[in-house]
Amino acid sequence: MLAAGKVFDQMDAWGQSRQPFVFMLDFDLRHGFISKPADAAAQGLWYAFGSRTNSKAPSAQGPKPVLQKFPCSLQEYSRSFEQVHAALLRGNSYLVNLTCASPIRLNCSLKEVYTHSLAPYKILYKDEFVVFSPEKFVQVQGGLIRSFPMKGTIDAALPDARQIILHDEKETAEHSTIVDLIRNDLSRVSSRVRVERFRYIDHLATAGKHLLQVSSAIAGQLDPAYARRPGALFKALLPAGSICGAPKPSTLAVIKAAETYERGFYTGVAGYFDGQNIDSAVMIRFIKKEGEQLYFCSGGGITVNSSCSKEYQEMTDKIYVPII
């Protein structure tokens, strides 16, 4: 791993020379990884970003992942929730993404989770963590930059689940806040920023249940100054708004005070630069290994109207491996 500053500098250098690369940056922008695609495996990184992969069509050998989760109790969760809620009432934030690291057990290795899981973006880094993310961060193509924040999750098996999530006032307000934040972020690096799609539904299949996830699509005309400086571009946009909240500076302070662990690469970003275009993802749906213990990191957005029990349920619902 490198210091994040060195990763940003290398991204800009390779952007200028049109050299393809893969990269990762952690949530706190302290550490990162960058490599030419052909060299990534030798450095311990396996990735699949759509059709961009160094996995060479891995076969899903070994047992299908079976996950047992041991989340903190509702009482324990409520301590962090109440701390966040108090900050919201004081006006220190409008929306806070509160997350937890829940102990889990698996019947297989992280490599087997990587090969079995189905997701638009997958990462395996050594035997340290695996990511199977459904959430795009930004894509740059043809002079346009787009971002696709996800905010709002519900069990698809519930009666009228789609209508419930789309008409929930709290969920609508939370999603609107993030869309406004991302519009503001994109305006730093682009012009003519607009919302192309607002609150559409993605369907996520898991081994235990199916989930509905609400997303939006926001686009802008990329400033030519950033066209060959991907490092400067990501430095201006990070951390991703959907996994911290608004406004960013004070909300990050609330997160640091309320969460009981260090996120590390969870909720950071990873992506692929092909020499001209960029595709990237937020590193959610994340399993990490510390010693012999595995942890699944998950969470959700908290507003002044949030229910502690409902937010706890959302946090635990997101502990899954996406296999069919």
C-alpha cells in the first residue's frame, strides 16, 4: 500500500501518458493502491469491474458461501445511533451514514467468496478483504462525468415493497439530500450538472433474501482541466457523499465520534482507467479479515426522522453474500 497522496500523483502521471491502471483509495484518504492492470495480481489485487478483469473467468470452485452473522445488539447499536441523532438535532449534519463492523463466520475462504459472488464490481486484496459492490461511484466517458448514488434499501419480499420505499418520506428526504450533495460535488469538476434519473430501483439478489435498492443518476460536462488528471479529479470528489452524509466536513467529524471502529478501505473507492475513460465503485458490501476473525461492514443513512430499530434492521439486512 502507498500513501494516498502518492496514489493521486501516480494517477495524474499515468493519466497524462494515457497509461491504463487500477486503483483503490481508503475512506480516510490515508492509504491507497495503484498498479498497471497486468501487474495487479502480482501485488495481491484481483478485480472485476464489469468486463474489465484480471480473473480470467474464475470458476466458482469450492463450497457456496454460507454466512453466519453476529451483529451487535440493538442496545449497543443504539448508543452510536443516539450520538448521531443528537448531532443531527444540534444541526451539525443533515444526514449521517452510520456503519458497523459485525463479526461473521464463513464456510469458505475470501477467495471463494470472490469467485462465487455476483456483483458489478468485485475486489479481492490478498487475504485481507473482499468487496462485492453494487454501487457505481463515478464514470467518465466522452467528456461526461456521471455519478450514481445509492440510498434506500428494503426487503423485496415485503408486500408492496417498491411502493413503500419510493413513498417513504424519510427515505425520500435522505435520498434527495445525497443527490443534492453529489450535484454540488460534481459542480466542482464539471458544468451543466443535471439529474438524469431520480430514485430508480435496482434489484439485488442474495443467498438469503432479495433487496430493492434506490439509486439516482447525475451527470455533468467534465472540466477539460480534469480530463487527463484523474488523481486531481478523485481528490476533489472524495470521500463519496453517499457513504458519509451532508455537509461533509462536520458529518465526517460526527462519524469519527460515533463509530466504534476504523473503516479503512470500507466505503473507499476503487476503479479502472483504460487510458481515456474511468469506471469506479464505492467499496461497500465488504468483508475484512483481522487475525482469524472476519467482519462484515454495513450501515445506512440516519436523519432526524430515523427510527433506531429500522436502521438497525437495515444494517443487519445488508450483511449478505450476493449469490443465487
